[in-house]
Amino acid sequence: MIGIYFSGTGNSRYCIEKFLLEYDRQAKACSIEEETAAQEIECHEEIIFCYPVQFSNMPKIVKDFINRHYTLWQGKRVFVIATMGLFSGDGAGILARLLQKYGAEVIGGLHLKMPDSICDEKALKRSLEENRKLIARTEVKIKEAAENLQENRPQREGLGFQYHLAGLFGQRLYFYHKTKDYTDRLKIDVKKCIGCGKCVKLCPMKNLFLRDGTAAAGGRCTMCYRCICQCPAQAITLLGKQVVEQCYIEKYL
Ligand SMILES: Cc1cc2nc3c(=O)[nH]c(=O)nc-3n(C[C@H](O)[C@H](O)[C@H](O)COP(=O)(O)O)c2cc1C
Ligand code: SF4
Ligand code: SF4
């Protein structure tokens, strides 16, 4: 068995690592950003796939990875974990349906609430203490879910018709365009940018580069918020106008 994941700010990585510790200590977690990810999938029959929900949908980078490797999923047994700030409806279901289209058997689904990675929208922010408590509750949920899977009665959160409707009408219908393509809306404040290059190294899409001593962005952002949450000058924004509080998992542990 192998854990496959995408994680912008570390929540999904943290969740899948915790899950694997409880479920199968021998299993390792591999990011879709690693060159060996496709090979790892090929070698394993059972897969735990974890990803962050965006607007009740999957990030474009995740969708493209699954579509690009469409031949890999036939006959795989997949347990889907969706991490989210608040609500997704059918977070696990949306990825499950795509995998099923390519011949995978989806054996269960799990929804995990984690700190919201959107760090430039004040309305979405919780206090540090609230986020720590949230993670503690999620850890309990992960332990229970891993035990349930071991005992062959996996959770099925996000899978099925009711969840599908909740995802569709709760958000996806209104925000479908947000994750349909990569975005060119990332903004870099060149007055704040100190040209350190950290964001360039971090971006999973190779969407950032240095030009005349400051960072610049292309049009292939998957909205993972990694660069925005890690920029030492708080010079990057996407959905909001100003960074309110940078979020990355290490901060809450
Ligand atoms: C662009 C974007 C859209 C998001 N949309 C949702 C959403 O629709 N529902 C929700 O509950 N959380 C949403 N979130 C929050 C993330 O799903 C959540 O923080 C997730 O755990 C981040 O995981 P990561 O650190 O592995 O990237 C969104 C985050 C981003 C960056
Ligand atoms: S991480 Fe921030 S300060 Fe460093 S180059 Fe990127 S935008 Fe500029
Ligand atoms: S530009 Fe920033 S937010 Fe967009 S994909 Fe790259 S690291 Fe993620």
C-alpha cells in the first residue's frame, strides 16, 4: 500500500502521514510532485489518496495528474481523504468519481477539517488556539478511520448521492470556473518583494520566476497558497488583497 497526496500548505501531507502511521507503519507517503509518483502507483494495489478541497472541487494540479496517468488506476483499490477548512459536500466523492471512471475501486472516503490555507481573507481565519484544537480533533478522527479501515468497515464520507448534491449545490455550481483552469490572478507586490527566490523554489507548478530582482508569476497557478503562506515579505496575494495570517502546518503543531 502507498499514500499518494498533494498538499499546498502541509495539511494534507500531515493527515496522510498520520493516517499511515495508524493504518500501516510500513507504508510511505509520496507527493504527486515527486518524479517517482506514477511508478509508486503502478507498484501498489491499495492506495490512500489525500488532497485539499478547493471550492468543493479538486485542485487543477490533482485533476491533471490523475488524467495524465489515466492508465494507472485500473483495478486499484483507493481510499480517498479530502482535507478542508470548513465544508466540501462531496470532497472525497469528486476525486472518487474521476478514479472510478478510469477503473479504480473506491473503498471509502474521509473528510478532515484542518486550518484554512487561504491566508489573505480575514473572514476565514481562526485563532492559533482554535486551529490547534481543530487539529487535535482531526487526529482523533484519523485514528478512528484507520481502525475502521483495518477492520474492513471503512468510512464512506463524501461518497454517494446525498453528498454529491451537497457538493454541487453547496458550492461547486457557483465556483466551478475557479478550478477549471490554472489562474493568472496571483499578485506580487514588487515594492514588498525582497527577491529572495523562496517562492520560485517552492511552487509546484514552476509558475514563478525572478525578473529584475523581484518575483513574477506566469499564468499556471493551481491556487495551492504555498508561496503566499511562505513568502518572508508577505508580498504575494491571490483571492484577497492583503495577507492576514500565513498558514502552514508546522505553525500549529
Ligand atoms: C483556493 C482554495 C479554495 C478552498 N476551498 C475550500 C472549500 O471549498 N471548502 C473548504 O472547506 N475548504 C477550502 N479550502 C481550504 C483547504 O481545503 C484546506 O485548508 C486544506 O486543508 C489545505 O490543505 P493543504 O495544506 O494540504 O493544501 C480552500 C483552500 C484554497 C487554497
Ligand atoms: S518569496 Fe516573497 S520576497 Fe521572496 S522572491 Fe518570492 S515574492 Fe519575493
Ligand atoms: S504560484 Fe504560489 S499559489 Fe500558485 S501554484 Fe505556485 S506556489 Fe501555489
